[in-house]
Amino acid sequence: MQQTTAHPGLLCVALSGATSADILAQAAKAAPLADVLEIRLDTMAQPSVAPFASAIACPLLFTNRASWEGGNFPGPEAERVALLHSAVEAGAAYVDIELKTEAALRDPLLAAARERGTKAIASWHNFTTTPSPQALRTILQEQYRSGAAIGKIVTMAQTFQDVLRVLDLQVEAAEIGLPLIAFCMGAAGVVSRVATLGLGGYMTYAAADGRQGTAPGQLSISRLRAIVTELGHAG
């Protein structure tokens, strides 16, 4: 269900599991409602790109989240990023690389993604709080300078003021021409997962139906699709 309008407003379903069979089963159910499927390699006992690259028609986003940014990958950084290179080589639509990844590992991946036509997302997460407006703008500028195709800033919202600070980043992102994924986690942040699309956000994330999700506050894909369709934010 790929979006064709000028503003994508994409809905991405985050898929996690210990085995490729588990994730593939989720993918089969989620694909009809999703624009993008995120494969969380860091949740797999033996992470590999190969089982997914040719088995799923929906555009794929591969993420191998570092343990130091809320993920589960336990191995060396070079090994972690190498799996993302494999995704690029396999023709993935997207890869997610943490902005704080060492530049010596991050920058070659971004260059490879540009060369192969994969859109690289430079991501930044805070699972505890939401930084100040200036700190958030600094992160956005660093993402822009990194050369990534898309920025992603996700924080934990304690108040609705936190939500407003993150959503306001779409104004500057539009000014500098960087597509931005920006919303908040937690109970206070749920509204931002929908509102971000109406404010120009590139993509928002949902959980597979019947699954807990990969971050606090994720709605199920069927519920999120119904909401955004009713509001007219996504097709």
C-alpha cells in the first residue's frame, strides 16, 4: 500500500522476533496495511538480511539498533553496521543508522546507501526525556550535515510541552530540506505519532497487530491506519 502523493505520510510497522520465521509471519499479516516494514535485526538470535530481501514485496527498512541507544544488538559495532551494509547491497528501501554511531563506521554506510539508491535514516533516540529546543535543533542540524537522506528524532514525552517541542522541528526541517521523522514515545506522546504526519513528518511507526511493539506508545497498525485514513493524513 505505497503512498503516491507528494507528501508520503508513510506508516511503518516495526517487526521484531527471535527468528526470521516469526518476523516473516508478522510481515505477511502487516503488509496489506503498511507502507514500509521495519525489520529489527537486533531482536533476532541470528540476525540476517537474506531471509527478508526477496520474500517481502513491501518496502523494507532494516534497523540493527545498538544497545547504547535502546536496542538489543550485543556484538561489536563493526559487526552491527556490517549487517546494514548487507541490507544496502540487497536493495533495501531504507536503513536506519544511529547518528551517534562512530563516523568511521557511519559515513561509509551513508555513502554506500546513496550509491545504491537506499534511503539512509540518521536516527537519534532518548528513552528517558525530551531535550531543550536548542539541543533538538542541534541534533537536527547534525543529521542534515551527515548527508543522510532522512532524519529521525524520537524522545520520551513527560508532558505535552515535550510533544510540541519535537513536532516543532518539522518547521526547521522543511526550511533546510531534510525529510524528518519526529514524534514522542510514552503516553503523552501517542498523539504525536499521528499529528506528525499532518505537520509534514515523513513517517510514523506502528506495532504489528497483536504484538507489544518496539517502543512505548506504539499503536497497532490497524488502529493507526484507521485513524490516519479518517483524518486524511495517509492513503
